[in-house]
Amino acid sequence: MVRTHNLGFPRIGADRELKFAQEAYWKGQSSRDQLKAVGADLRRLNWNAQHGIDFIPVGDFSFYDQMLDMSFTLGNLPERVRGYHGDVLDNYFRVARGRSAPAATGSDNPDGVAAGEMTKWFDTNYHYIVPEFRGDTTFALDASRLIEQIREAKALGVNVKPVIIGPVTYLALGKEKDDSDRLSLLPKLLPVYQQLLEAIGCEGVEWVQIDESILVTELEPAWKQAFETAYQSLSSSRTKLLLTTYFGPLLENLPLVAGLPVAGVHLDAVNARDEVQVLIEQLPADRVLSLGVINGRNIWKADLHAILDWLEPVAKQLGDRLWIAPSCSLLHVPVDLDSEQKLDGEIKSWLAFAKQKLEELRTLKSALNDGRDAVRAQLDANRTAIQSRRQSPRVNNPTVKAAVAGITGQLGQRKSSFTQRAAKQAEILKLPRYPTTTIGSFPQTSEIRRARSQFKAGTIDEATYRVAMQNEIARCVREQEALGLDVFVHGEAERNDMVEYFGEQLDGYAFSTLGWVQSYGSRCVKPPILFGDISRPKAMTVKWIKYAQSLTKKPMKGMLTGPVTILNWSFVRDDQPRSVSCQQLALAIREEVLDLEQAGVQIIQIDEAALREGLPLRRSQWQEYLTWAVDSYRICANGVADETQIHTHMCYSEFNDIIEAIAQMDADAITIETSRSDMELLEVFETFNYPNQIGPGVYDIHSPNIPSEEQIIALMKKAAKRIPPERLWVNPDCGLKTRQWEEVIPALTNMVSAARKLRVADGNNA
Ligand code: GLN
Ligand code: ZN
């Protein structure tokens, strides 16, 4: 008999109940007990939603983040919060976000403490709190959270399978805060894991899911050895361990995984289908093999017949040893498709969110155990949906397919070299040395948001909305005139989100109402759904930019989001390679670029904020991604005349490892985030001669602090040591939409006067 299990369920709730409860507590609007009650409710609802699954995860619920939960379970709290007493949850929030709630302030420093560093969870858009290590770090078990939840679940009749992060991954994903080596902590860590497994075992639990997600990445020999040591030492545990990996194939780590002394292994059979047989051959005959057969990262219905075609023989081969599951935790998909009231019915019939994915799993189990006839109706309905999607004219647009087939290298090639272009552009733009500009958005005031939502709801008409937005644009232009900036932006008032705004105007995109996914803490995102061939029915931004340009003699930047960023921040189709969807986006945005140029726009900025995010987990695959990502960007941007200046913007400057790809994009100017690192991130430009213009950010827009003129001058002088001053721009780190006008005005005033002083110092008064 095949059995089913789940690796994790979305914790935010179908209506983002967790977010609202967290935020109310942090603002002092609710009590800790109220927050805890919401947590308990969500766990109960989630377990209910997983009924019929043989092993249900416990410990996947979190008030902030599962890695931070693990740090607390292991007693690895940063020194700076150890002095606080009171409820553990408050200390937990101090590490998570620098402070807890007003109710918990008792001994709190009103300024809070430094929040733990946050970083991306593998290649997902989820962010975890990085464990901190020192040479003298010690661990001490606090299993209370997990044990309480195990009891809570058992009381509700749930067949529990606790979920924990494994010791090697826990260490690997953390960071040393001194010059020690975190791997040397393993001998101190393992006894605590032994105690933890013992404590879980005392609850009468049969299986524990132990996530060792780093097994899908390249490992140094010492880390491979750590796996041997760790699992040897945990092998006498009385609970059975299901060693769990996801997000990719095991490749060279497969023999290591197969040889570890655990009771079972979970493999992501969506991303590593061709490793299933190899693993079966190498795995000792008494091991359980769990196959992640339903994609836990996308929102598409699985093709159940196709899965059964390859899975039925495997089930025969393995018998009771086979478990099936989603490929990874369902944390990365929205909760419930049934909540979507507005989604187009046809598109809806192609989708599956977390609850629906578990339903697919139940169907697969019945088909495997009792034969396909036992679930004939479900399988037929699935086939109908899969065929409808495959054949739909809304998905397949022959004109778009032909355009992609017609792409040549020529399309991404500027007509002349940067030097030639730069000379022509300088002639037209007549910019001073150290030209000043901003990254695109200006503060999104509550009036702007109100007008947008009224327009969306239909309570104001298009003309009223247009006037409201034009007024905002006019305000931005006036402010920029007063500030004396050199290159203007229109302010992006009409955009709710830099990806959604374009998605809404492109054919091939759909939008959910409640398709939220946790990004970190209480922050959720609602990625648009790229379901079909992408085309642009009409110009998307031209009228706003033209209006903005009509108000000033200064150059107004056209402002677009690039194809790679649109792709990386969407749920994308699984029926064609990502690279092809990216090419389609590139062609659509290219049309917009050319329309802007046609309308007389001289500078066009194409944001690629998320280019780096798309890097594959394994370095060996980076180049392939960078090649198609950069090619797509080039197709989108480089069709313009020499005289048109192309800018791009990226929200980071960890360029060292991808600098050559960035240079190949061949943007005339690139703006990046550098202010926080004090320009240290520009180090790469010492060894790599970046050929075009650069605007290293001098204003940290994530902070309410106002940079002084001196600070900005100092930052620019540092930059000028690495990049010739005639190729430097002066600008903030990123868009200003989350800031207030009261902060933006003084900061930009300082920025403009700093640029003027730099010009004088360089003997260039232009
Ligand atoms: N142009 C966008 C803005 O200014 C860029 C945002 C981003 O890079 N995340 O808001
Ligand atoms: Zn940015």
C-alpha cells in the first residue's frame, strides 16, 4: 500500500489571518494570548484541510519563520536578546524583527535590538532568519513548542509527522559572527538533536521529517563528511527519520544520500524524475522512498495520468516502501483555489493551490492502491482540464510563437559601441558631470492609493482617475524642478506593483484575489499568473510619460520593468521552458521601448531588480541561466537608436560573480544599491573594467535616515576611486515609493547639492 504525506502547509491562512494577527500584536492592538489563539486556530484548520493524508506535518506552523523556530528549539539565541525575560515569543520577535510588541516592552530597549539577518530560502521568494554562530556557541534543547503542537495535533486525532531542519542544513545556512568555523559546532549540536528526537519519541511519534535541503547544492568534502557523522550519531534514535530534500536533483550527492543510515528518503521527483530509478537501485531494501510527485512550487494542476504512467511501475517495484507527497512544502503556494471568486472559470480549471494539490495526492494514492477505476471520475476531470489548457487558444498564440522563432542575435545588438553612443547622447542630453536622477517611484501617498483602489472598484471613472494621476505626476515634476535634479521620472503613481502593473496589461496573464504567499514574517506577495503566450495589445506607459515630459524641459525617463524580473516574480507556466516565456516577455516590452522612443523619450530605464534572484541553486547551472536572461534583456532593450539612452536598475550590487553578464547587457547606464555597504560592494570594479556608466546608490531608501551632503560626497569620492568620474551618476539606492515626501525632499536636496560640489571640485561647473 502506497502512503501519502505532506511536507508542510501554508501557515498564513486563506485570508492572511496570521499576518493580521501578527501585525495587531506588534502594534499593541491585541494580546499575546489572542495571537497564540489565532495560531492554534490556523493549525487546527490546516490539519483539517489535510484530512485523509496518512502523515500530516506538525511544526511547520510558525509565528515568523521555521529556521528561527529551529534556533529557539536548539537554544541558539543571539547574545543581544538573552538578557530579556518574559515570554519566549517576545524574544523570538526581537530576533525576527528587532522588537516585539508594546505589551512586552517591560525590559525592552525602546530602540529595539538588531534584527537577525534575513536571506532567501534557496531559490524561492521566502526569506528565513539566518542562525548566528560563534566559536563559543552552545546549544540547549527547548522542545516545548514542538511537543505542545504534537500533543495539540494528537488530541485532534491527527497522525503526526513532526518536521525539523536537519543539523547539517541548520549549520550550513547560518553564519559565523566571529572568525570561527561553524562546522566545528557539529559535535556540540548533535547531542541536542539526539535529545530532541528522544523527546519526540516519548510522544509516541513514529516518523520525523528531517529537512536537509542543502543536499541539492554543491557540497565541500567537509560538509559531506558532516552528513556521515551526523546521521551516524542520530541512527540509534527511536523515531524513524525521513531525510528530506527538495527543489532539485541530488546529482553527485545521490550516493551519499542513499548510504545514510535513515529509515527513509524524500526526493523531489518533479525536479529529479530521472534520479528515481538510480536512487531505488542504491537505496538499501528496507528504506522507505518518498517521492514528491506533485509540484509544490507552482499553481498548475498536475497531469495525473502522466504521473501514474511512470509511477505505477515504481509502486509495483516498491510496494509498501513507496510514499508520495508534494515535491516540497506547500508554503510556496496559496492556500485555496476555492476562495477565488473572480478568476476566469476556464483558467481556474487549470489551477491547483495547496488544498487542491493534496486532493490530487489523495487521488493518486487511490489510483495506485485500488486501480485507476476507483477514481475514474477524478481522473477524467483532470484529463479534461489538462487538455483544455493544452489546447486553449488563450494559451497558444501562433503569432507570438513565430516571433520567438524569428529571434536572431541581431535583435539584441545596439547599432554602435558604447563610446560612439555615449558621444551622441551627450550631445543631445547635455548633462553635467555627476548627473543626478532617481530610480522611478516617488512616495505613494494615501491619496494615490485611494484613487487607484476607487478606480479598480469602479467608484470613479477613467477620466477622474486620469486627472488624479496627472496631478500626481505634475507634483513630482514640480518637486524635481525645485530640487534641481538633472534627469526626471514621472513617479509611478499609477503603479501598484512594478510587475503586476505590466502583467495586467499583457495578454497571457491572470490575477488571483487571494493567491498570497508568505515572503517573510507578515509580508506576503501575490504573484501574477503567467499562463499563456505573452503579447502586448497596446502601449502601456507612453501616455503617462508623454504627459510628464510635456511639463518639463528636463529629460524624462521612460520607466519599464524588464522581462527577467517580470518572469522571476510571477507564477510561470510549466509547459514551456522559462527561457521561452522570458523571450516572449522581452519581445512585448521591446515594443513598449520602441513606442517610447517613437514618442520622443530620450532615456528609457528598464528595471531588472530580480535578475540575480533567478540564479539556479547550483553554480554549474548559472551560466546557462545568465545567457538566456541577458539575451532576453538585450532583445528588450537594445533595439533603439544610438541617441536613445538605456538605463537599467538592480536592487543589489553583489555583482562579483555575475559582473560579466551585467556588462553584456550593454545598458548605457546602470544604477545599483551601494549606500549601506559604504561602496564596499564596488570592489569588483577594481578588477573588472565595467565599460559603461554607473550610478552607485548614495541614499539608503530602506531607512528613514536622511543622508547628509558630506556623507554623499564621501560615498561618491569612494566610487570615483573605482569608476572614472565622467561615467558616474548620483542617485538613490532604489525607488522612493515607501518613503514620505518629508524625508525625500531633504535627502534629495542634499544629493543635488553634493553633486554640485563634486562638479566644482572637479573643475566642471556645467
Ligand atoms: N522603478 C522602480 C521604483 O522606483 C524600481 C523598484 C525596484 O527596483 N524594486 O520603484
Ligand atoms: Zn531597486
